Amino acid sequence: MLFLLAQAALNVSIVAGGISSLGSQDSYSISPTASIETYARVSEDYYAPSLNIKLNLSSLPEEDFDITNTASFRSLEFEVGIEQRLPRVYAKVYGGFGVATRLPGEDKPRVNAAKYFTGGVRFATDDDSSYIYVGGGPDQRLDFDGRYLVTAHIAGMLKLYNYKDAKLSLKGDAILGGQSSLVRIGIVVGI
């Protein structure tokens, strides 16, 4: 019974494609990437909170990327968050915590994974195929020495084309803070 409830309330999105990084430290190249995002409602109630888990994997530009081979992973970003739908508003309040081993444009892995906290508002379609998130919080991703900077976060995905269960989407995010920023945008294909 619990398995059926979890299966009905779980939404999984898997996409792969190329992401171009535009930031103060990057070489403006395209990195192959794959992303897995899950959204699980804690109950069938329309206003029940959802648990979100995001995993972004990528390789360095011009390197082969094989999602079945962990040796091809050069970057991992992992985020766990919870969101709550608001009555009479088509938005959800979101709070999360994440870690990143390396950002696009960095040729060496970090000694310590960069940590970040984020909170804001997420607007999404009912099936979560298109969304935009606006928020911010303390973030180590823009500072190679591991200092926390106050940053603004914008992330989104727009479904461009749908064929059966497959979708073509425009995906991007921006981390904006002080003297540096990181903007990533690309086309992804997935389910």
C-alpha cells in the first residue's frame, strides 16, 4: 500500500544534453551534462509538501560523458529541498541545501565540496516539466577558497517540444553574487 502511494506521488525527470557556462571564471565552452530530479508529495493532499532531490552530473568540455561510467563524471551537484504549495497562489515556497564538487570552467576538483543553502519561491506547471525558481542564500560555489557569499539564485526549465514521454527543454540557472557570477544554459532531452 505504501509503495503504491509513493509510486503515485513520485515524479521523476531525467534529462541529458549540453550546458554552456557563462561566468567570470569560465572559458565559455559547452559541457555534456545529465540531470535527475525527483519530486515526491508526502501525501495525496493537493497542499501536501513535496520533497525534491536533484542530481546534476557533467564532464569537462570536449570529454566523453557516459552516465553508466562513473569515471567520466567530473562534476556533481546534489541538492535536497522541500517545497510547500500556497493556497490560491500558483507558487511553492522552497528551501534547500546542496553540495557541488566542481563547477563548469574549473579544471581542478575542489578539495572540499562547495556547500550552499537556498530559499525562495518556485513556480511550476502541474507536471513539473516547466518551472522557474527565484531565491537566494549563503553559497560557497562562487568562492574557490570556500567562503560563504550572499547570492541570488535563479533556475528554470521550459519544455519546448514533447513527443510521447520524451521532451526537449531549455534549461538554465544563474548564481549571482558580488564580483562574480555563474550562468549556465543549454538544451536538454529527457523523460
